[in-house]
Amino acid sequence: MLEFAQLVRIQDLRSAIIVAVQRRNPFKPTAGMNPPELIGRNTILDDFQDALDNGPESPDRLMRISGIRGVGKTVMLNALGAIARQRGFHVVDVASNPGFCARILTALSRTELTSISIAPALLGVSIGSAELSKSPTQLGEAMFNASKRGGLLITLDEIQDAPLDELRELGNEIQLLIRQGANVAFAFAGLPTSVDKAVGADTLTFLQRAKHIELSRLSDFEVGESFEGTVRQAGKELAPEAASLLTEAAAGYPFMVQLVGYYTWQSAARRDSNTVSAEDAERGIEIARANFDTMVIEPALRRLPQRQVEYLTAMARCSKQPAQTGDISRLMGLSAKDTSSYRKRLIDAAVIEKVGYGRVDFAIPYMREYLVAHAEDFIGE
């Protein structure tokens, strides 16, 4: 029988573990990581959950998710996968860069090898070399077999990187399985223009029937509620002024919610305080803004041709925001016709967005401020 002193030590240890868990930073500002909650997305998740429960004929088993960078497309795919796994589905998550069909086949074949006894040649698998045939028939067979063993969900991210022939191959197999009543689901995500192109491609028009989810910026109310709830559930209190500062700094951008929340929490934790103060928020926002520049804005600009960066720089210099396209052309010393292609490509890349007739705005928060402060240095690289 344990002595009283030992029981006290055990209780103290349990209390210390509980406190450590409560004080762990609840914010997750890493690309693709699931935040503590999916702000404002509950209806989408509920609809998908119902679709899995209601059987293969449910229309919400096909989802196409679009949105600008950082609004939570990958996080949404992860959440759909978690729901499917809870219901016994096999889930295959792949990015859309070349070779994704082969990677799906590899994942499904490994599942079969560990789940059932099959001949070495089944599905074109050589156990010694793990070489796989990439024919659509074998991919479809692997998908059908997985659907019979609890169900299958495939999620495809960054669809703007997908080779059309592979997208057609996967789409054809999914369409056939749906016609056969197989227990499958499919969700894909990408930039708005890329998703539109995918569903409009020849032989992929059946994807137009997929439920379209356009993830947009969050409302200030949703962001404020999320900050307060997340901080409280993790064992601290959020001062009202701090909540206002964080909500404004997040700009409705889910990734920024996590980023400013993370560094603000760290500031309070280093003071060993149970209250997140306005000073913590100011310090956290300052650090988050600097990190946002290096993690989001600078990589986005580096991917662009020089002329498109010049278009953005002129756009940032316009006194009226959202900027008039005519003013941007004049600042560049070019005609509207000359700059129209730059504008279109930047819209397609979800770097800027149309805001009414003849006006554009930055789709990524704080890009204008960054360009105003650093444009000359950036262009001179």
C-alpha cells in the first residue's frame, strides 16, 4: 500500500503534467498544421460527415475547395481526412505535383500488402523492388479494393500544379467508381482560377457536380471569438484590449491568426503570466509581422516575373486603395493594354483580386506595406 507521502508526490506530478499541458502554446502557425479549431468552417465539416454517414450516393462526398494562399485549404483537407479516418476510411493525401497518380497507387498497394494476403504480381507490385505499373486500370482496381475495405477518401492539394493527363486519369477512375456505387469520396483544393480550370477540362466536367467550397477571409467576430476561446481553453485569460489588437492584426487571414496568436502567447508565457496583456499582443504582432514577411510575402514575390513585381509596386504606390487599374498603368508608364496581361496573371495566381470595375486589391495582407517599405531593394535583386 502506498504511503501518504508517495500519494502526495504522485498527485503533485499529475498536477504538474496538467499545468504543463494547459500552458502549451495552442496556436499552430505551420503550413498545413491543424489549428485548435477550424474557425467558421463547422458547417462544411458537418456536411461532409453527414455525406460519409449517408452512403455513396451523397453528393457532398465530392468537394472542390478554392481560396487564396493561407486561408486554410490544406487544413480543411486534413480535417476532412480526420473525419473519414474516424469512420474507418482509408485516406490518401497527395500534393498535385507530377507523379501523384503513382504515389496514390503506391500508398494503396502498401495498404493491401499490410491488410490482406495477395500474390506478388497483384496490382503490378514487385515485392522485391516495389516497382509499380501506373496504368489507369491498376489505379482503379486499387481504389476499388480500398473502397471495399471500409471506404476510400483521396485528397488532392495544390491542384494548380497538377498535370492535366494525371488529373484526367484520376478523375476518370473516380467517376467510374461513383457510377458503380463504390464507397469513395474525393476532395481537391487549389487557387480559385486553377480549380475552375480543372472542372472545366475535357472529360473532367463531372467534377462540376462537386460541392464548391470557397474559403474566404474570416470576419472580425469569428477571429475575436477564436482568440478568446483558444486562449481560455489553454489556461489563460485574454485582456479585452489584447483581443482587439490581435483581431485587427490578423486581418481575417487564418494563417495570421495562428501566427500572431503564437507569438503573443509566447510573450505571456515568458512572463509566467496567466493573463495575455495588450503589451504581449503588441510584442507578438511585431514578431509575427516580421515572420509573415519572410514566410509568405517574400516567397510569393520571388516566384513572380520582374514585370509583375513592378505592377505590384506601382499598385502599392497608388494613393487610393483599392487601386484603379488606370492609375497603375500610368505609374508604370505603360498603356492599359500593355498591363492587362500582368493583371490577369496576378489574379490567376491569387496575389491580387478584382474589387469592382477597374479596381484591384492585394489578396495577401500586408503585401502593400511590404512593397512600400522594400520595393526598391527587392526589385534591385
